[in-house]
Amino acid sequence: MSRSHQHPFIPYAPARVPIEEGLRRGAEFRDELESRRSVRWFSDEPVPLAAIELAVATANTAPSGAHYQPWTFVATDDPEIKRSVRLAAEEEERRFYLERELPEWHEALARLETDENKEFLEVAPWLVVAFAQKHTPRADGSLRKNYYVSESVGIACGFFIAALHRMGLATLTHTPNPMAFLSQVFDRPRTERPYIIFPVGYPAADCEVPDLSRKPLAEALIVRRAPRS
């Protein structure tokens, strides 16, 4: 087929995988991610920067609105920065757990047994903060508007989490509210907003997670088949 384009296009012809092999790969990937859990007890065992770089490079493969890739990942292993993040996050969390009247949300979190103490922000060898770019500065100083920012950054963060799990690492999606302090801590421009804090490391030797089950496929998927003659 011959098509006319006003912008550069290149052929895309990935190797065709036989359906049996494709289903086997899909089941293997599902089983691997089924073993993933959010972790709040981390080992302080060092993790090489290369692992963070690989996870962010994987996040960069995510689809995004207009392919604008409206995200920035900022990583630190600096104990002083991690300490400042913990102190600021715990200040916000104390308001949430001890002062704000949100009975339904507090009830929903009860089975996770979370509280205002966020020790993991210091113990995990890395903190990675995903920032969402509402606008991106151009070379001439003007701003480019980005589209579907939350959706795009959310997908990229999902890829990031999957990549960490594939490398045997653990993380947690931590979102203290509000998170504006992270822009100051990491000296980010006003065109970005904090999206998620990811502590990254190996689970502690005595790590525990809540005994939870995931939604069954029958509740997650509705199939409407074409009529068959």
C-alpha cells in the first residue's frame, strides 16, 4: 500500500509471533506481574544507578498524547534529600491521618495498616519522583502545551513499576497530598507538578504485605462477541 505523508514515517513490521507462543508469553508475563506487591519495608542494600536508568528507559517506551512524553523522573540516593522528603511527607500525612475528616478513605486504608510514619522514604536506597509536565519549555522560551498528561504519565509509571519488578526490585506508589514540597526539594520548574514518589530497593528480609486478593478476570473484563451465523 502506498501512502502519502507530510511528516516522516518509517516502516513498522515487528516479528510475527505464533499465537500459541504469544499466549505462552502473555501467561508468563501475567504470572510474573501477579507476584508483584507494593512494599513498605525495604532493605538498605545498595541498588546500582543502572537499574534506575533501565526502569526509566522502559518508562520512556510508553505511549503518550501526541508523543510528547510529558514526564520527568528525578532520582536521588542522597540521605539528606531523602530525609527532607520524609519529614515533609510525614507532615502532610499527619494532617491526613490525624486531622482531616475522611472516614470512608480512612476505612478503606485500614486493612493496609498504613499510618503517618514513612520510614521507607529514608531506608530505600533510591527515591524516584515522577513529575508531570503540563507544559514543556521550548528552546525559544515559549511553552508547548501537553495533552492527556495524567493518562500519559500514569502509563509511563506503570511501565516503570513493571521494569523494577522484572529486575527483582520493589517499590511503592506514594502520593502524600499535597505534594508541592517536592518541586522545591528537587528544584523543578513551575511547568511540572509532582505525580508519584517511588521508593526503590529490595524488600527487607522480614518484609510483610497485606493478605489481599486481586479482582478476578470475570469482574475486570466484559466481552461483547460478534454474532455468529
